[in-house]
Amino acid sequence: MQHNEFDKKEQDSKKVIVIVVISILLGVNGLLLWQFFDKKTHLEEVNMTLESTLSEKESLSAELQRMKVEYEKINQENASLQNQLTAKDEEIKSKMAEIQRLINSGDAAQLRRAKQELASLKTLNQTYIADLDSLKLANEELNAQNSNLNSSLLSERGKVQNLTQENTMLANKVAMGSVLKTINIKASGVKYRSSGKESESNRASSVDKIRTCFTVLENLVVDRGTKDAYLRVLSPDGAVMSTSSETFIYNNQATLYTAKESFEYDNKQTDLCLYWTKGSIYTKGKYIIEIYVDGNLIGSTNLTLK
């Protein structure tokens, strides 16, 4: 009887142990199952966060690339104005590089900062475009003003050129008007009779002098006063006939002359005669006679002696 009770108690103890072990195992399994589902949920959250971060990174990179392309296009279209906005241009490039660095980091916090910097870059880019437009408008206005000034300058230059031409023409007319003119130029060989009277001759052997007479016309432009008339007689061989080496200025050069005579000119018509005595027998041939006053050739003729 006692033995049966002992066996029953032992069996009951074993049942309790089994129940305890089963309970422990169930508890452990439950804990493991909870940990499994908790880690699964956390892993899904991590994956979602990673996917979101990658998507944000790609979106920011695409937006930055679009802004870079737009910025380069603007700079190419406004290359002539870019130098005037160098400081702002460098600021934009620096901000782009900073945004690219933040995106490349891949960190969510850095990506949020990159997003903020992109928004700031958009504002800065808009300001840059506005400044370029203002500069372009100002340059167009300056070009228009320069075009008007150039037109005015060309017009004024044209006027000045016309005035210069007119002044030159007037000066030439005055210069031409200030040159004395002659008429009735006559050169002849002269011989003297025993009575002392002159008579004309064209025989070289009998000619004592060459006489050249002419009339200086009236000229109200020329200054009145004492004038020097120079006579140049060129022999048939082309040499200037002269007994001295005295000269006068003609065409800025010292010119040998044959005879000289001073006369008073009061702007009225004046008659003159100049003589040249060779001192020896004249040779046969054609003699050229030239008359100069005030450094100007005012008349010429020729004489042939036989």
C-alpha cells in the first residue's frame, strides 16, 4: 500500500517537471518568435528607409544635374557678360560642388541639407539670371547710344571734312587770286642807231639787247607795295643767261635769273619792260623768256634770232 502511494507521488512529480519544462520551452519559443518578428519588422523599416534614401539621392542628383545644364546654357548664351558677374558665378559653382559632396555622402541628414542647399541654389540662380538680363538690357542701351554717337560723329566728321574741303578750295582760290597775271608779253631784239634810238631786229649779229615788255593786270587781292620782277632768258642750248650767280626762290629752290627790276604796284594795271645785255654776239636760235613776280611764274614767251 505504501509502495503504491510512493509510485503515485513519483509519477505526479514527473508530470510537474514535464509541465514545467514544456512551459519553459513554450516561453522560449514565444520569445524567439517575438524576436524573429521584431527583427523582420526592423529590417523592413531599414529597407524602406534605404530605398527612400536612395530615391531621394537620385532625385537630388537629377535636380542638381538639371540645374548644372541650365546654368551652363545660360553662361554660354551670355558669355560676353559673364566677366561682369564673376563673384556670383564663383559662388554658384562653389554651392554646386558643396551640394554634390552632400549627395555623395549618402547620409539622410546630409541629403536633407543638400535639399535645403538646392532650394538656396535655385534662388541664387534666379538672381544670377535677373542680373544677366539687367546687364544685357544695359549693354543694349549702351550699344544703341554708341550707335547714335557714332552716327553723330560720322555726321560731324562729314561736316568737318566738307568744311576742310571748302576751306582748301577757298585757300586755293585765294592763292590763285593772289598771283599776278600778265598780258601783252612781247620779247624782241633791240639794236641802237647812231642817234641812240632803239630799233627792233631779229638778226643775231646786230642785236645789242633783248627787251621784254608786258602788262601786269589789276589785282585787288595782292598786297600793294614794291615788287621784284625777275627775268630769265634761256639760250638756244637751254642755259640761263646771266652775268652773276644771284638767285631768287621758286618752288622752294634757289633759281638763277637773268635780270631783275623793282616796281611799285598799287593793285592797278602796270606796264613794264626789262632788258638784258649779253655783252657779246648772240647766237642764232630760239630763246625762251620767263617772267617771275613774288616767286610765281606769271608769264613766258620766246624769241627767235636768225
